[in-house]
Amino acid sequence: MRSHEDARLAFLEGDIFTLLLAVVDGEVRGALEHRVPPPPFTELSLEGVIQEASKLLDELRTSKKVSRDWRSLRDIVQATAGDGSDICCDAYESAREVFLQLCEE
């Protein structure tokens, strides 16, 4: 298993599409209350998914409360275990694993 820092770096430098796959239906906004809710994930086109993921990644990179954000995401990611989309289910579990590593204390 990667260290917390290795997991964080992998996440921040990772594929933005995979990032959004880990948080189905835009639930990640719970950790970023000021964020405008995105459309439901299942209603987005592939291009829309990538755009939403880009916005989210930028917000997480610049957040002053990054460690809190990781912890806030943990329960969401655990709750969505096995819940994928028709767009790219295969990437879901690997993205979820990175999120859970980030949330480790």
C-alpha cells in the first residue's frame, strides 16, 4: 500500500476523469459547500464528466482545508462502493482505492 503522501500525489497528478468516477453523482460537493452542484453524473456526457472533474481537481488543489476534504470524502467513497456508471465502470474501484488511501490518518 502506498503511503499517505504517495497516494495524495498520485491523486493530485492523476487522471481527472478517474477522479470524478470515484464520486458518483457529484456527491463530493459535500466537502466543498460553496461549490455549485454539478448535473447528475449519469446525465453528463464524457466531455461534461471531464470538465466537472477538472473543476473539482482545481478546487481540491487550491483548498486551504485539503486534509479535511479528504476525510469528508471518505464516507462518500465508501458508501458508493461498487456503484459505477455506464461510462467507465472499470476505473471506479481504482479511483475509490486512491480516495480511501488519501483519507487514511
